[in-house]
Amino acid sequence: MVVVWMETEEYSHGFFIPAITLYFLWLRRRELKFIEHFRESIPGLTIVFIGLALFVLGGLATLKTVEQYAFIITVTGVFAVAFGVSGLRVGAVPLLFLVFMVPFPAFILFNLSSKLQLISSWLGVELIRSCNIMVYLEGNVIDLGGYKLQVVDACSGLRYLFPLASLSFLCAYLFKGPFWQKILIFLSSMPLTIFMNSFRIGIIGIMVDNWGTEMAEGFLHDFEGWIIFLVCMVL
């Protein structure tokens, strides 16, 4: 997983996930008590065996993602062995947060990226058209007449979606309110990502139409991405 975090920008936030989980467990450390009897560790041992079995199956099937989820299940089982079922209730949400550090398989990542590219391109073009600019969309290519912009994989929005999904999960966990509102906060990351990424593409198209392709290249392009991501975090 660490190799993927280092080499894939969509998952570069993965380094923070274990640290945040440990921090939240540390905050609730006074609610955790080591078990005193072996029978209290049986549920935890069961989870450990399930995790190890899943790890072996993942290895036999050469499915790295299954092995990685098995690792999280095993860690959860070890936690339950130490602190019992009552401790597992205390640490359930922080441990569940570890799921966000597991990279999706490449084929899911590719399909998701392709769909988000098409949606973001279409919405971005609609924004450009709303400014009375003649534009033609063919797949992921935005044709402005004198300029053509391609919405590549890096502009699909996945670099926003995965860290924002992690952040919205934390916001939902910390939010003091009804459960349905927590769910709403978590689910908001997907439409926010699509809308703001489309907005960014539309704005770049408008700037390129007025001031040339320099608006879609280099530092300015990256800076626009950072600004949009910060706006997404605030929203």
C-alpha cells in the first residue's frame, strides 16, 4: 500500500489515514481496558482467523486488494483480542477509517476515471456555453475553435474524490447530530467533487478562450487545482 501511496497521486493521502486512526484511538484510550479472561478474546481470535483466511485466498487469487482488506480485518481482530468486544465498540469507527487507505483495483480506478471524465467534461462545457462561448464537445476533447482542450485522467476528479471522501467521513464522525445527517455529510463528497471539478474545467475553458492555452498549463493549472480542492474542503 505504501508503494501505491508514493507512486499514485490519487492515494497520496494514504499516509495520513493510519496516523489519524491512532490519534482517535489515543483520545479514547481511557475507555479501553485490556481483557482479563481468555474467553473474552475468542471473538477477536475469530476475526483474526477470518482475516488470515482472506489473506491466503487473496494471495492464491493474486488479488492484492483482497490481501490489503484482509490486513485491516486482521488488525481489527488483534485489537479485539486485546480489548474485547467492548473495546471494539469504542474503536470501531477509527478502525473502519483504515478502509480509506486501501487503493482500488486498477480496473475499477480506470472505469471510474473514464466515467468521471465524461461527466466533468459535459458539465464543464455547459458552463462554458452559459457564458455565450461557442464550444463543441467530442468525448473528452473540448473544442473552442482556435483551441482544443483534452480532459485527461488527471482531470477526472479522482484526486479530489478519494481525499475528500476520507475527510467527509471524519467530518461525519465528529459531527454532533442525527445519524442521517452524518450519512448526508459523508455522501456529499461525490457530488461536490463532480460539481467543483466540472466548474474548474469550465473556468479553464473560459480563460483559454479569452487569454490562450497558457491558462491551462504549468503553475497556473496546478494552482487552480489547489484552490478548487480547498474550496471543496470548506464546502
